[in-house]
Amino acid sequence: MNRVLTWFNLLGVLVLAVLCVVQWRANRQLNLDLIQVERHRLEQTAAAERLAETTAGQASDLADLRGHLARAAQEGRDARDQLALLERELDQSRAETDQIKSALTNWAAAVAARDDRLQQAAEQLRAAIQERNDTVTRFNELAGRYNRLVQDFDALQERLASALTNTSRPPSQR
């Protein structure tokens, strides 16, 4: 029985050794899995932290974007209001331009009418000047004829006076 017990002990030791090896392998695999899981957890934690930082940055960017969007919307409304004001001013300027064009057309017509009247007045003035020149020329001719007639008359008067003087003298004095 001692031998059986020895063999039984040996068998128990071998079973315990196999059980220890199996347990060791199971524990080793569990430890390796635990390490792997812990490493994965750390990676996931780091990724979550990065994601949280990214999310915080994106939230900040989103807040900035909302601010920019609000400012852009306000600028758009301001630009639309400014555009409406400019369009009203443009319409007013166009109306003023049309009035100015109309006034300019009327002024041009008035200037053309004035030019026509000036042209007519100039023609009348030229005609009057020509008539005056003709009258002066006729007057000068008439004055020349009058002067010749006066000279002829004076000469005739002198001859007549001389003839009368000669006839009133006795023939001996002649």
C-alpha cells in the first residue's frame, strides 16, 4: 500500500503539476489578455481625451463660427439695407439725370433759337451796314457832285462878276 500511496502521491503530484501548468497557462493568458485590455483601455482613454480636446476645440470653433455667422448675417442685413439705400439714391440720381437731360435739351433748343435769332440779327445788321455803306457812298458821290457844282457855281459867279465888272467899266478902261 505504500507503493500505491507513493504512486498515488506521484500521480497526485503530476496531476497537481499539470493542474498548476494549466492554471499557470490560464493565468498567463488572462494576464496577457488583461495587459492587452489595459493597453487598449489606455489607448481608448487617450483617444477619448484627444476626442474630448478635439470636441472642445470644435465646440470653440463652432462658437466662433456661430459668432462669425451672426456677424455675417448682420453684415448681410446691413449690406441689404445699404444696397436698398443706394438703389433709392440711384433711382433719385437717374430721375435728376433725366431732369438735367430734359433741361439740357430745352437749353440746347433755346440756344439754337437764340443762335437763329442772332444769325437773323447779324444778317439784318449786315444788310443795314450794307445799306448804310451804300447810302454813305451815294452821299459822298452827291457831296462830290455838290462840291463840283459849288465850284462850278463859284467859277461861274466869278466869271459873271468879272463880266459884270468888265461891262460896268467904261470901254476905255477895259
